[in-house]
Amino acid sequence: MPKRQTKLGAARTPLSGAYDLVVCGASFAGLALARELAGAPSPSGRGAARVLVLDRYEVGERQTSACAAPTEWLRVLGLEPSIKQTFGELVVHTPHGTTRNRLPWTFSTFDYRTLCALLAEQNDAEFETAKVNGRTDTVVHTDRGDLSAPLIVDALGWRRMLASDEGYQPPDAPLSRGLEVHPDGSGEDLAIWIDRSYVPAGYAWSFPARDELRIGVGSFDPRFHVKDPTVQIAEDLGSDAIRYQGNWIPHQLRPATEDGVFFIGDSAGHCLPLTAEGIRTAFYFGIACGRELRRVLEGRATRATALRRYHAFSAAHEWQFKWMLRAQQAVPRVPPRLLALALRGLESKTFLDWSFGHYLGIAHPSFAAGHQQQPRLAPPVAERAAA
């Protein structure tokens, strides 16, 4: 696991200044957004825009997830050197059987630090380590001082630090709970377990990453503690429960703008329910927000227009998030034997191509290549009937 590199003590010098745009958070969403602003001009017409990215840690210092995403997303963003292992199948284990599902697209685990460094190289923003404590109007308060900007982005995660309200806290908030360990080892299968002996509502996983395994448990119920089952599945797989990493995972979409601030990634709930996949959605919505902000910096739109357009773009995906949340709520209620039968019945190539194709379409990698994906405002009749 990465060692702490962030400056401490006297090395944390005072920080202040006025910028054209401040991005709070330097993980998937914040870095994808900054990438879209490379070379943007200053609204004043004098030189390049002053864009500042802030994070409590150095870029890539603190891994935040199991780090896996559709391979095409990594390819189109120029992040292929970060890939550690690629999979064409998803293996699903239940107490009553195992299915192997041939995916219509591949999924890859990657090295977090390498990926973040590659993304950071694609932007020309300034970067500073600072703990963001809050905001007053257009001023961001940090542990190193205050910074001002007419454009502010919150990419800090589920706490939604820059919101005007006090937010929400677990276990009462719409959050899932995840914990994983990273033992040395190798494997060939991208695997999940839907097994109530591990977690009553949720799933366990093992994601090989060439020279390590990422083994964990996610619970849709935030009140369920996941440490003991994480240790148990690691032991069941013959691995050591070492190098822990855990986090809360939002499973409900939240407003993407509020009080003049843009929210991306987990701060806007941009994490898909049921699968808890949040990396490609962080890329996707970060890019979408970055394109709107670039229009403002280039003088082609006002901040108000960018807020309205980005808010509408995010909100247009709400029906997809709601359908996945309904599936998340339904799966734990299905009797285990019936679930195993259903999974075996869904192994057909036709169904897998259809279902995983639509799933990838929620945040398709072609969007990163510059193709302006227009989210559908309501599901087609055939999809509603199938659901």
C-alpha cells in the first residue's frame, strides 16, 4: 500500500489566493474534470485559466476502492499503463451453485497511484495538499488558509463538504458499507459471492490484480458490520486479512449543484446502486461537469448556465439509478435457491449482451472520446416491461 507522502507540520505553509476555479478532491472525479480544463483560457483574457486542485493527500496516495473499471474507459482516457489484470468473465458464487458469465466487454483491475498520476499528467492545473473544512460563498476554507474562486467543485466524497446544509451521517444515510483486504497473491477469476452467510444484504468479492488480491464485503445495510465477514472470506480463500481499506458508498443520487457549487463523484451520489460501481461514473460525470466549466472559462456560457445544464445532465440519469436501487432492494429478498436458479437462467449470451450492454450504456466510454451522450429521460416501453 502507498506510504504517506503528504507534507506535515512546518512543511504545511500558509495557502491563499484567488483562482478562476477550485476543484476540491483529487481522485477519479476531480482529476477527470481537471483533464477537461487543460489549456482553458482565463475569463479575463490574460493567459491561461488559474485552476487549483486541492486534496488532503498527494495525488494517488490514498487508494479509495477496489480499483476496477471497464477496460474501454481506461483505454479511451489513456490510462492503459495502469492496468494490472483484465477479465472477460464474471464468476458468481451462491450457496447453491456457481455461474460463469461471459461479458460483452472486459473489466480490468488497475494500480490506483499509476492511474491518478497518468490523469494528473493530462491537466495543467496547480495542485496543493490541504484539508478542506468548508465554504462561505465563493471562499473555500482549508487548514492552510482561505482560497477564493467564482467556480467551485466538490469532489470530496459522500460527506458533501461544501454543501450549505449539514449533510447526513451513517448509519441513517443512504449509504452502503464496504471493507476489503489486499493480501499478496494471484487469481484468474473476477468473482463475487451472493451468500447470506457472509452478508445478509450485499455481496463479497475477490478482484485479482496480478500480484495481489482485493477481497472484500459490501453491505447495503450500513448498520451491518463487515469486518468479521471480510476476515472470514479471506480465510476461506486461503488469504491473509491484511492491508485493510474501507469506505462508505452512496447508493442514492443527490443534487449535482447547490448554492452555486458543482458536485461530482460520490458527493453527488454518482455511484451505481446494486453493483457499487463508482469509478466510471466518476469519470463520466467529472468529464460532463468539466466540459460545462470549460465553456464558462472560454466565455461561451455563464456560471448560471453551466449550473443549470450540468444539473439537468445528472438528473436525467435518475431513473436509471432508481431502477438499480430497486434491484438492490429486491435481491436480498429472493430465496437463495430461487436466486441460484435465476442466475443460471441468465447465462445466455443474448441476455448477457443485452443486460451488460445497457448497464455500460449508463456511462458509456464513448462519452470520454468526445461523443456527447444524451441521457434518455425515461426508459423505453420494452425496458419497463422487462424490468
